[in-house]
Amino acid sequence: MDLDLNAAEKSVLQNLRDLLAVHPPAVPVYGQAALDAPLLDALAEGGLLSLAGQGSQGRLQAMLVIHEVSRANGMVAIGAQAMLGPVVAAGHPRRSIAVKRVSEVVPVRFAAQAELLVVLGTAQAEVFELAPADAKPESTHYGYPFARVDAALPRAAIGRFSAELILRRWQLGLAGEMTGALSGALAYLVTYLSQREQFDRKLGAFQAIQHRLSELAVTLEAARHLALEAAWSDGPEAAAMAAYYAADAARKMCLEAHQLSGAQGFTLEAGLHAWTLRLHALSLEAGGARWHAGVAAARIWGSAGGHAHVVGGDEAFYTDAFENTPA
Amino acid sequence: MDFGWSDTERQFRQDIRQFIRAELDHNVTDLVPGEDPYSQTSIEFCGKLASKGWLVPHWPVEYGGSGASPWMFAILSEEMWAAGEPRGSQYMNVNWIGPAIIKAGSAEQKREHLNRIARGDVLWCQGFSEVEAGSDLAAMKTSARREGDSYIIDGEKVWTSYASKAEFCFLLTRTSESGISIFLVPMSTPGIRVEVIPTMLDVHVIHRLTFERVTVPAAYRLGEEDGGWNIVRDALSDERVGTPRFARAEIVLDRVLQIVRDKGGSLSSGTSVRAVEARAACNAARLLSYKVRQSRATGQSAGPDAYVGRAAIVRAERAVADLVVDLLAEESLVSGSIADGEFRTSMIAGLGGGSYEMQLNLISRLWLNLPKGA
């Protein structure tokens, strides 16, 4: 057990910071978020998208990268690129990735920009090459570009993987993206409330405000450590639980951050929306907090209730996980 | 970073579990941690632990320990709490009273106290809170006035656990306007009166300690006069995560879900979410406690990590309690039932070791560096 960063992890973070200094992510124009292709290229060239293929230490490093890129508002699907990329696009880290659940024709993050679409089924996940005509962009203000992709694509899959593996890596990536954005939002709040004066006092000096920020800080630390441990273990329970916890925290942070930052927080010049609207979007991906919790519950307690198929990827898995988790 | 345990650490956990199964009556392990029946049990159990070298493994060899890593002690603490804390009040001895004496004690104090703590045959209580000085510990008024080679102690301490069984009190007193001093006071000293304060905690008994012209030798003072804050601050940082409540709460959660299942019940998706929320809160509390252990392992002060860890522990206990009382409904009203025990231990969780609100204050100041209040 060692919860301090080791030399390799510090080195990865330093490389990432150097890279972000050269390719500083910009606060996206409201409602016009787009893939930051130069940043994706730089991350790939810097070897920062291939780490998760290198065992538990590699996955930990990948989690650190995901957290930092998301915290900095990097406009790439960093969770999928860093956690799923080494699985579905091994050796090709530059290929941009979108992920969706099978049979769901919902808005999918980066679907109109991605080269690869990972479709998570109940027993297996399939990977398809995407053409621009496959995606129908949706109008949205939630921090990322979204598009719908038809349930049936007019070409064969180029790869097939275990659904279990793809799901847990998707959840790990999401957990990291959400903890990064949580961290960015909290840092904004602390800075703003330490400066903003009302009633002749800094707002951050009021205990009512301090306690709410402290609660958010505890939640962030909890989410971050659950995600780190889940990355290290690569266990399906841990990944689902980390994704659940981060998604639940993300929803709460979106509301709490805007409550605490008042009218100023809603202005585009403040920039808070870059984290909060992304948090909201991320909290819903893959089915959202309740869905992640259903998966986790089925994996932790489900088999004893006669749902042994939960690990195997039976057709009933996802329905049961969400709708009918047994005690 | 590395979230794994070594083979030695894994084996150590297994050995402790086996030892607990062999040595403890099942009913004892079901008791809420800290219950009074533990006084005798703890003397017997801690003696056996000591003979295995498992009471103070993390202490230096010269004081009866084996110099084991703080991680071994973390494993030990988790397994003890999960089993209902059979060390009783002695968890305080080994967690922070002994270490405080190791750090600040005189040669004579070390000789007198450390061997007994390491053998597991002595009970202590802590004299911290006063009626007007609970969360605001700095407002304490119990005084120790120097007279020659002695101190005269006057005042009152309240809400003290284990006082009627304890041989010694780790007592905080005021020795000057801004100075606090610590005394290691035998409870048999003339002038100390111990009364039970009736509470809704039932078997967990708390007391009022009255000190009327209690005369103790100056040699009973721990550390310098007026130098108590530094010692107690360090000791309390261990105490914040000294009770790994998440380890037992997790077991309670699993057991109650099994009870529901045995009755043929099923969980709604909403309840599943709460069960995962509670489990995740336990996991998070475990990891954030490890952050504090990490500081110990590397010889650093835990700093604000201790307050974050403590807050996470309280959240975990409450999340589990909240769910299990809902699941067992009216059955949770039955005295001594699993949900009754969990609910009541969760009520006190946010107070012992410093109130939850104090942890939030300290996180604001030391973690987030927010501006000071008026």
C-alpha cells in the first residue's frame, strides 16, 4: 500500500503539464464545443494515451492523465481515449473514439467527430469505423458535441471484445473525467468565494459557505480515490462503484457550484459552465449514476440472489442490473 | 501509488481473523463497539493479543512493539473494529495514549506506563471535554496550579467513557491563560469523583469526573508545562481515524441485505442505489483513512488529511445506518437488534474524536485555505 505518487507517476504528470502548456485547452465557445484534434494528436504522440495497456501501474498513470486533462477542460474524450484506446485501438492512439450502449439511439459524445464507435452489447462489445454520414449532430449546450448514431451501421465490425472489459474501462474513464471536472469546479468556487465580498466580508469566510465547500472537498477526495483504486484493481465492482460515486457527485456539484457562485457563475465570462455542464453530461453517460449503481449492486450482491449471469454478460444483465437488482 | 497488500500483510489479516474466531464469543463480536462489557473482556483479550505480539506491533521494539509498519497496525485496527472492538478502551492506549507517552514522556513515565499498555492489562480514560468546552476544547477551565513539586487540580470533565473502570486518566488541564498541560493521573488519587451520566446510549456508559483539590506530583505532567497543545494535536490526528467504523459498517450492510434476502424480499432499484452508495462510502472512508496512515508510514504529520478521513468515516457510518433502519423498519426499534446498534453508533459517530462540524471547519481552513471568519 502506497498512496503517494511514485517517480514514474510524477514524471507522467510533468510531461502532461508540459504538453498542456504547449496546447492550452480553451474554454469552449458556449454551445459550440468541438473535438480538440491538435490536443488529441499531442497526447497520442506523447505516449499518454497508451498507458492503460501497461498493467496496474499503467492504468493508474492513465487515470492521473484523464483527471488532469478533464480538469484542464481538454476537449477530447479523454476517458475513452486513455482507458479504452489501448484495448480497441491498440497501436493507434490517435484514432478518436465514441462509446454507446447497444440498442440505444441516444445522443453520443463525440460521435460526429470519432473515427471509431464502440458499441457495448450484453455479451460482447463491437468496434465499428464511423463515417461522417453515420452521425446526426444534436443541438446541445452541455459542454461536448453530441450526435445520434443509428442502431445498425451499414458495415461490419472491425473488432470484438468482452463486454465486461469494455464496460469497466468505460466506467473507469468516465470516473476519471468526472473527478477531473469536479476538481476544476471546486477550485473555481474556492477562488471565487475567497475573493467575492458581500456584507463587508469575503463570502468564503461565512461558515455556512465553508461547510458546503468542505463537504464538496470530501466528496471529491472520495471520488478521486475510488477511481484511482478502481484503475489499479481493474475490478468490475470497483469500476462500477467509482463511476456511480463520481456520477452522483457530478450531479450534485453542478447544482451546488451554481448555487454557491450566484448569478456571476451563470455568465459565460466566468467560465464555470465549462466544468459544470460537462459534469452534467458525464453524469448521464452510459445510463447515469443509477445505472452504474445497478451494475455495481448486481456484481456485489446479485449472484447470491440467483443472478449468477451478471458477470457473464447474459442478455438479462443490463435490464436486471438497472430494473430489478435482487437483495 | 500501489493499492495492494504484500503477502505478509495479507497473511497477517488472515491470522488475525482466525485468532478472533478462535478467541471471541460470537455474541461479543456482535456488540456495538465500545460497550461496557468489554472492560473485562478487553483485559483478557488484550493479554492474549499481547502474547502474540499483536497489541502494539507498530511501536518501537524498545517499548514492547515489533517495529511493524503502520499498515500492519491499520489492518489490525480494521479487523478489531469489524469484530466489535474487543480491545475496548484499550484501543485508545495503543492508538494514541502510548504513542503520546513515547513522544513526550519522561523516562519514568515510559517505564511506568508503556510496559503495562503493551501487556494489555491497564485501562485508561481521557479527560478532555467540559460542559462549556466540547468542540471548543480551548475553552476548558479545569486548572492545574503548581505548588512546589506538586500540582493542585480543580475542575470537572464530562462525557468520559470508561472512567469507572479506568486506572489512569489522560487529563487536559489549563496551566496558564493560554497554556494547556497534560497529566497522567491515577484515578485512585484522592479528590477524584466519578459519576455516571445517564444517557440514551444504554450500555455505553459515560461519566462526569470531578476534581477537587486533587494533588499530583509534578512528575505526572506529560511534556512541558503549557506544552500540551502540540502533544494533543498530534494524538488527536491518530484518533480521527483510530476507529475504522467503515470496517464494521460494511459487515452490517451485508448482513442486513442477507436478512432481507432470507425473508424472500427484494430490493427496488432505488434501494440498490442506496446500498451501493453506502458501500462506496465505506470504501472511500477506508481509502481516505489510508491517506492518514500513509503519512505515518512516511514519518510525516497527517495534516488536514486526518479531517477529510474522519469526515468520510462519519459519512460511511451514517449511510449504512440510514439504509439498514429503512430496510428493517420497525424491527430496528428492538433493543440490541443489528439495526438498533448501527443506528445508535451512527448517532455518536459524528461526535467522538471531534465533531463532524469541527472537521468541516478544519478542512475549510487547512485544506481549502478559505478566508477566516469574523
